Amino acid sequence: MALAAKLQLRQSQSLVMTPQLMQSIRLLQLTHIELERFIDDEIERNPLLERAEPQDDAAGDQSQKSEAAPERDGEGDWFEGETEWSAEAISQKLDSSLENLFPDDPGTSERLGPDLTAQWKSAAGGAGGASSEGFDVGDMAAAMITLREHVGEQIALAFLSPGERLIARELADGLDEAGYLRTDLGEIATRLGTDRAAVARVLGACQTFEPTGLFARDLAECLSLQLAMRDRLDPAMKALVANLELLARRDFQTLKRICGVDEEDLLDMLAEIRALDPRPGLAFSGGASDAIVADVEVRAANDGSWAVELNAETLPRVLVDNVYFARISSHTKDQAEKDFLAECLQNANWLTRSLDQRAKTILKVASEIVRQQDAFLVHGVRHLKPLNLRTVADAIGMHESTVSRVTANKYMLTPRGVFELRYFFTASIASAAGGEAHSSEAVRDRIKQMIDEEKPADVLSDDAIVDMLKESGVDIARRTVAKYREGMNIPSSVQRRREKRALANAGR
């Protein structure tokens, strides 16, 4: 059989991701701050794009607004003056650890109450020229005192010599947000042309500043300064502070031997340690921080249902200046310039449509989440239902990956606080009686409440928690209870029994 080359025409279908389609997909997962930066870059590159702050219009009017040319000499409702600052602008302007020994509240990083959001909006109204009635300027000023300013006031009163003040300011520059000194004394001495002993003397004086514990070089020194201020730094306590790694591991047998005390004295010492502040600098604002701004707001409607609305502050308004395009096009003769203007108009129209589609997609996903988690909004976390991305995607007719992008880094303001959209997607735990499954987040909350309510004489083991959950209809394994407990930074039953006894002794 002879081999020969020949041409053959064949048709086939394939999915092609255009640059604009890829950009539209990327817009879905951007936070509102990242979206603002992206739009600023587009406006800088495209002369046909203009920004207008949202007023009272619905998000769905965005595409209609972009088709009409704005009147520059009209009433001005499409543009706010440059001196008018929104809440977002003001928020931008204001803009090793022993976790077992000093555990943080696991719930503080998950939600922000609506009261704080309202306070920021009130602050924005006062700064932007709107009514500032009820806003206490003194409260805002007090909240803005930084650690450096607080230390600087004490330096001015503590040192009379200009040389000592200079050394003290150098030491203050080396403080981190927790109040620890992270600069080597030898480096400061070399940089200022003085001896290390002089720097050490100034450091000793700085370590008497309020709050006690500032300018410590490690956790042990921070705790020692606070114990010395309370006149409790005896030899046994010095030995305990010098072996904090054993305390973090709760190796009480070794600590009793090192400190030369019995178990009751050691528990008393532990209670004193827990009463100290390991990060005294965190009492002051260390700088600007980004406030959480909800992308979606949920409120109770008059008919008993839930009203789901997009937050206008997170919806950038972009307008296409068709009047400017028509005026420039009529005077443009060069073909390259015409092609450039045509491309700018195409990109501008694409951006407005993409933003409108993004807003509609977020609203559709959020509405389905609210429908699925109606019991949570009414009764609380105990009634949070198991939910996954596929369930929401099938309900609204979208792909699972689209729902995943929409829920990334987006927040929902509900009557129960501000939650990330991902918070509502939890794993399913089977029911012991074969009924409806339970949400893993709801089970976590039950475990935490059980442990919070236990008494020092009756501390619950993981097996006891498993039995209690099964009695309430939750079929869960012991290792799952241990995983949830450790994830919430809750120690074992043996460790909790010792700590609760220590706290009970400290309260007597």
C-alpha cells in the first residue's frame, strides 16, 4: 500500500477562553477592594470610562446607566465631589506564641457585629459633609492613639537629657505591635555612638512604662515585668517563667520539681500567669486596619421572608462617556486612532456588562444561600444546615466553579452578624436516628457549649461528649470530637480539669 500526503478539511468544536471571558471570570472572585483597584487601572488606561459613586439606584440599573451619556453640566447626580468621602475611603485612610497558654477566642475572627459597621458609616457621614449628629469626635480621636504615640508621651516625661530621649525614641522605633522590643541593644549603641550600658539603662527605665510589659524582649521578660510590678516574682515564680515551654506542654510534674512546690501551689501560680497580659501593646491601635464591608445585606421583610440586597458601597459605578467618544471620533482622521477609540469603547462596554453580570450573580448565589439557611437566620447556629457548592449550583443553574468564585472573600450582613459566604457551607454529620443530617458547624457549637458549662469536678471526656451527642441525635466518632475540640483550641479533659481547678482557686 503506497503512502501519500494529502489535505483534509475537518470541522470540530472546542471551548476557547477569550481574554475578555477570562477577565470576566476573574472579576467574580475579586473582593470589592481588589475590584476598585482593577477599575482604577482600567479608567487610567481607557479615556471613555468614568466613575460615578452609587446613589439610591438598584444594581440592575448599571447597564442602563452605561448606555446613556452623562451630562456634565446637569444636576450632578452622577458624580460626587472630590471632597465627599465614602465609608470605604475613610476606612482606607484610617487605614513561637503560646496558644495553649493564652488561647484566642475562635469566634472573634469569624464575624463582626452590625453595630461596628454602623459606627463606620456614621463616621463617614460626618467626614463627608453629611449630618454627624450622634457622632462623638472624642471617641474617634481616642481610638486613634497608637502605641508609638502612647510611648512617646511617657518618654517626654521620663527623660530630661536629650541624649536619653534620643535613645528612648530609638528603642520605641524597635517595638512591634505587641509591645516587644525587636532591636538589638548593641545595634542601637553603635548607630547612636554610645555604649551598650547607657542603652540598657534607658531600656530599664522604659520597661517601667504603662502598660507594664512594654519593651520586653521575649514573653518570659514580659511576664516577669508584670509579676515584679505585683511583687510576685519570687524564686518559684522565676523558675516557672524560665520554663514556659514546659508550661505550654502542661508538664506539671517537671514544673513541680523545678519550682519546688506542690500541685496546689503550682495551680495557684498558673492562675496568676493566666491573669497577665502577654501582648500589652495590642491595647493600642497599631495602624490602619481594613474594616469588613459586607457585599450583601439581609434583613427581615414585612411578609416574614428575607430581603436580600447588594451593598451599594461595594458596587462600583462605571459609566461610558459616549458623548466624548462621538465628539472625538468626528474629528479623528487617522485610522490607528479610530481603531484605538473603537477598542476603548468595546472594552468599556464589556466592563460595564461584566460588572452588571457580577452583581447579578452574587445576588443570585446569596439569595439561594439565604433560602437554604433560613433556619439559621431565625434560630441561630444550632440550626445551620449542611450545605455544599453543588447544591447551590444546581438550584440556580450555574456551574459549581462559578459558585466557588462568587463565595470567595465575600461577606453577608445578617441580623446575626457579618459572615463570610463560605461560612454557610459546612460538612454533613449523620443523624443517630436516621433523620436529617447535622451541620459540622452546629456540632462544633454544641461541643463548645458543653465544655463551657462543665464544672471543675465534672469535666467531660471526649467519650462522654460523644455519648451526649448521640443522645441528642448526632452520630459522631470520638476522633471527630477530638479534631473539632483541637480546632477550637480547647485542651483535653485532663488539662481542662487542672486549669479549672486553678481558676477556681484563684477566685477564692
